[in-house]
Amino acid sequence: MTMLGRALTGIAAGALSASLAIAGELTIATVNNGHMIEMQKLTPDFEAANPGITLKWVVLEEGTLRSRVTTDIATKGGQFDVMTIGMYEAPIWGRLNWLVPLEFSAAYDVDDLLPAMRGGLSYDGQLYAAPFYGESSMIMYREDLVQAAGMTIEDNPTWSHVRDVAAKLHDPDNGVYGICLRGKPGWGDNMALITTMANSFGAQWFNMDWTPALDSPEWQAAVSLYVDLLTSYGPPGSEGNSFNEILALINEGKCGMWIDATIAASFVTDPGQSKVADKMAFAQAPVMATNKGANWLWAWALAIPAGTKQAEDAKTFIEWATSKSYIELVAGKNGWGNVPTGTRQSTYDNPEFQQAATFEEAELKAILSANPEDSTLNPSPYVGVQFAAIPEFQAIGIAVGQQMTAALAGDISVEQALANAQAAADREMRKAGYY
Amino acid sequence: MNATLIRLLQAPSILVLLLWMVVPLGMTIYFSTIRYNLLYPDRSGWNNWSNYEFFYTDPAFWPAIFNTLTLVGSVLAISVVLGLAIAVLIDRPFRGRGIVRVLIISPFFIMPTVNALLWKNMMMNPIYGLFAVAAQAVGAEPISWMSDLPLLSIIIIVSWQWTPFAVLIFMTSLMSMDREQKEAALLDGAGFWARFWNLTLPHLARPIAIVVMIQMIFHLSIFAEIYITTVGGPGTESTNLAFLIFAQAIQGSDIGVASAGGVIAIILANIVALFLVRMIGKSLTVS
């Protein structure tokens, strides 16, 4: 009853606010990340440059945002004029014609967008969402500890080498754990990391006939190493850790190594919040059988739902928020170290940015090396590095993620977890009528 | 006034209440029988009960039912027993009673998500949580609460939030207890337990029934605490029915399966309610 009640309240609220939309006022749904909050703060700049358009913000936590915008766009609620969506949604919704295709003026310089980002946000070569900021994944490690242990971490080390280093760094008596990785179940949490691991071992989510491929020996090897790494050299309670939890551990100097989103680099090198800001170094993500899909690719992007009556104004806003001049505007206010990155080549070419950001080279390299359209060793039918851009993936991802956490907690064996995961994925694909 | 007029005057409000109940219920039942996936707008129509079949054959279905009942039962037992004890304890006058009462009740006014985050990070974190620090201080191995005892962790978190609710109800109802009866019992030489069993408990029978009923309604659909802390895991160890509906259907935007799960949840809620009404319902009429 309560679930239904909530759903109905949502629908009712949607209908209400749709009827209250005011001409010239854009309603923008966005996620509560630092860069987005900054965008909201710059509202007066946009409104001054574009008289007649005012902005109304709906800022939500990632999961809430995703379910709100999905419900709104699927039921043609018309609640929002601009939506913040991820690289997962963009191609799916583009295919369903739920988004307005984006065509920009020459001044926008669409060719300046990083090709990986542009590709991931397009369907059939048509751009449906403009990247606001993007990220990949890489290794972040404590240079001081690694040196003291007599080890080195090069770009793209093998996972076996990562294991060796983790073993050397692991010193729980002094409050340092060898390696910290995501363990909290979720398709955007532990599965993002585990999928990149599996990719590098030569595994993939689906075979060419869309049957799940989770029972392969490659998955078995990747997940076994994942469980082994965290149980032998990880912090206790890894089952509940995701980005924010590990960030807190790193900033307290409790982790020797971390493989996660490149955006974390700007936090762990910020002396204001990190006790080890000057001791962090970066390297490209670990690999095993292949480099393909070893590091993920994600972007938060702005898109226009097809139902809006203010598509022109919405486009004006998106063009402003994802432009070169917006990045310069943020740089002018907060310095080049705090601009949204991962979207435009021109940002990385800027000497002032190169000076301000110690991680920019590693981040750009990681983003450029990810290719959502070719992320597995053997051919696969889906787009996406750390996810498969099909509607079923969210449900499959959470079910598989739970099994991985159970294996990590030692409740079931890795073999059993993957068998359960395969069965869950198979159920979902059958229901959706893939075969 | 004659009976017909009274009925006519009552009719509008009863009709609204009925619609308020019937329309959502009807929609849920209707959705549960059709193909309705938000991401496949082109698929629709009668579905041969396969939404129910899909939900029911999920390997996590029976564990989820079991977890739901365990959660409801444990939290009810803890909050009622603890609530009674605290309410009786702070019933007698002492210095600073007002402040103590406010402090005891305040957990109830914390949002469930905040409550869950607080427990997850500040209390139960195995590295820097309060429990871990306390365990290390006495040389014990810290417990990894969320991974080793996921369901118990959630029971503790929810109980912490809801015991104050029980205290609040019991406390106010103890205030209305007849002082003369208590004094008479004291004069007759009745001890604490004799007074508790024969005076306090019968007096509190009705509030207890209310607390149990209200809490049951809320605990059958616990979601925020699970979503924030264990995300239903490890495996499906802390997945309850509400979370299963979320994981299986809402995440996949499948309104059909979600509605089927909702109907199953309604049936379960009614069964539980039936038992509870049988068990404690008597106290609502007697007294």
C-alpha cells in the first residue's frame, strides 16, 4: 500500500507541477554533486545573459533523481524542461525518441567534446545529451607507502601486481589497509568496479545472442580475485563501502590503494579535506587479459525531454552550461582546479588548468582510453563499459551486485554467487523477451 | 433527526474515503495483470498472471517474506517491552524529568534516512564506529555489523527509532492512570510487580494494542533503513518485501511486476493484521 501510495503521490505531484509551468521558466532536474550545485549558484549569470528565461532547480540525490526523471519521461509527465541524465540513460532514451536531438551552433564547437563522451551520449550517431562533466576510473595510491615497501605502480599494472602491492601495504595494526574497493551492492556501486575487473579478465555481461555470460571462467577468476583482495587486504566492512565511504577512509590515510572514479582525484589531493593530499599518486587502471574495458566511462549530461514546450529555451540553457565559456566562468570564480572536467579537449589544453590540476594527465588518459562501443575482449551486443545500456540492466545489476556482496561476506562461494547471478540475469532477460 | 438524514449527511465523506481506498487498490490490481514496463511503452495488454509468477518464483521471495515477518516481530517485541520499561521508569517524578522525556522521545523525530546513516557510519562502522572503538578498547575484535548481522543491525536501527514512539504513547496514558487506585494498592502493601501486573498493564492494554497496530503498518514497509545501510544484502539476507519490490520491479521500471508485488504485500499485511487483531484485539473491547 505504501509503495503504491508513494507512486500515486509522485504522479499527482507531477500532474500538478506540469500544469503550473510558467512560460519562460525552465525547470531543471539535477543531481546533488558539487559541480551541479556550482551550476545552480551561477543562475544569476545565466539569467542576466538571457533575459526572459528564469531557472527553477530541482536538486536531488542520484537514485531519487534517476527514478523521478525516469517516471516523468516515461509517463510524459512534462515536469522538467531540462534533465540531468547519465551515460546509461542517454542511448536508451534516445532510441525511444524520448529526448530532443541536440544540434548546436558553430560557436558551441561540438567537435571539442571528447569523442568517448560524445559516443556514449549518442544513439545512432546523433547526440542526445550534452556532457556536463565526465569521469573514468584509475588507481589512486599512497606514493609514500608504496615507495617504503620497495614497490612501484606503473600505468596499467596487472591485477596480480596490484595484489602483491596490496599485500605489502597491508598493515592493519597501524591502521592502514592494503586496498579499498567498492563492496556495496548496486549497478553503479560494486558492479561498476567488478565489471571493469571482469572486462580486463576477458569476461562480458552478455553473449551475442543476449544470453547472460556470468557463468564463464573469466568471471569466476575476476570475482575470486576481487573477493580475495578485499578479504585478505581490505578494510573490515567492505560490504557497505561505496565511493563516499572509501573517500572518507582514504582522506584519513587508512587505505594504501583505491581504484575508483577519476573525480576522486580532486578530493584526495585537496588539503582542505585530505590528510594525505601531498602523498597521493595516480596510475591507469589495472589490466589482466586485455586493456579493453579496464576502466569505466561515465558522464552526467543535460538533455531535453521530448514533451517540453520550451525546447528552444532549454537548448539555450544547455548550450550555456556545457560551453567552453561556462568552464571559464567557473575557473574565474573558483580557480581552474575546480572546473567540471572530462568533457572538452580545450579544458585539458588550457595551460592554466594543467598547472592547477595534478591529476589532469591521468584523468584525460583514462577517459580517452575508454570506449563504450568496444569494451570487451570478445564481441558483445551491448554498449557501455561498466554497464550494458539496456533497460533491464538496472534490475540485473542490483541482483548480481547483491550476490557479489554475499560472496564477499563469505556467506556463499564465488561459484555459487555467479550461478545465482546468472540465474537472476536469465530470468530478467527471459521476462523482457530477448530469447 | 431521522436516520436517513444522518446517513445522507455522512455519505459524502464516506464516499470520499471509499474512493480514496478503492481507486488506488483497483489500479494496483489492474496494473498487476497487464504488461506495463515504463521503458517499453509499446508493450501492453493482459499478461496471463505472469507478473505474479515472476515475482513469486524469485529465489528471494520466501526469504523476503521471512525477513519481513522477523523485522516486524522483533521490532514490535523490542519497542513494546523497552517502551513499557522506560515509560514506567520515568513516570515517577524526579528532577529534570521534562528534559529526560524530551531526550528519550527525540529519536522518533529523526528522519529514517538520517537515522540509518547515523547508525551505519557513527555507531556500527567496523573501523571508526563507536561499537568498534569500544570493542577495541577492551581488546575484542570489532563486529562488522552490516555484513555479519545485517538483519539484526536493521532491527536495532528501527527499534531505536520506534521505541520512543511506544514510550510516548505509554507515558501519556500512564499520566491518566487513577492515582487513588495506585495509592490504595500501596497502602494494601502491594509490591512493584504486583502493581505492575494488576494495575499498570491492564491500564495500558489499549495503548499497547494501538502501538502494535500502528507500528505493524509502518514496519511491514521498512525501506529507507535497508536501502541506506545494507541494500538488502549481503545476498538477500536483509531483503524484505518492500525492498524486493524495489529491486525487482521499480529498478527495472516494471510497474506490472511492482504492482503484483504490491498486491502480495497487501495480502501479507492482511494476514498479519488478522493474527494481531485476534491476539490483542480483545484488549480493545475489554477494560
